[in-house]
Amino acid sequence: MAAGSRRVLIAGASAGIGAALVRALASRGDTVFACARRAEALRAVTKGDTVARSRACDVGDEAQVRALLDWISAEAAALDAVIFC
């Protein structure tokens, strides 16, 4: 699959490697869905959803994960990759 055509979910995207991946993948044109527990930090990484789409989610909470996947399903037919940071 060519760069710029992937749909990627990055969990733990509010700082560190996760935040760097959001920026790197989005800059090459991939569709990035980002989640993290810290909503304010996540919104800073995604620049208010202009760089990537974001949603606060604690992946340890099943209800929040289900809501995250419902949201992604409404936006994209499928994901090409899921990255946990």
C-alpha cells in the first residue's frame, strides 16, 4: 500500500512516539485517527483535528473503545493499521 493512502489508528497519541507518529503519518497524507486519555494534550497534537482526527479514549475501558470504534466506522470503511504507543 502506498504512503498517503493508509487509514491508521494511533492509541497513546498525546505525547512521545505516538504524537510523533501522528505528525509523520499525517504529513505524508495518511488518514490518521488518534486517541489518548488526555484530551487536551491530544487536541494539541492534532491541532484541533486539522492534522488528524482525534477522540479521547482510555483503551482500558471497553465502553470507550466501543464508542471509538463506532466513531471510526462512521468515518472510514476499514483501518489498515492500529498502533499502540
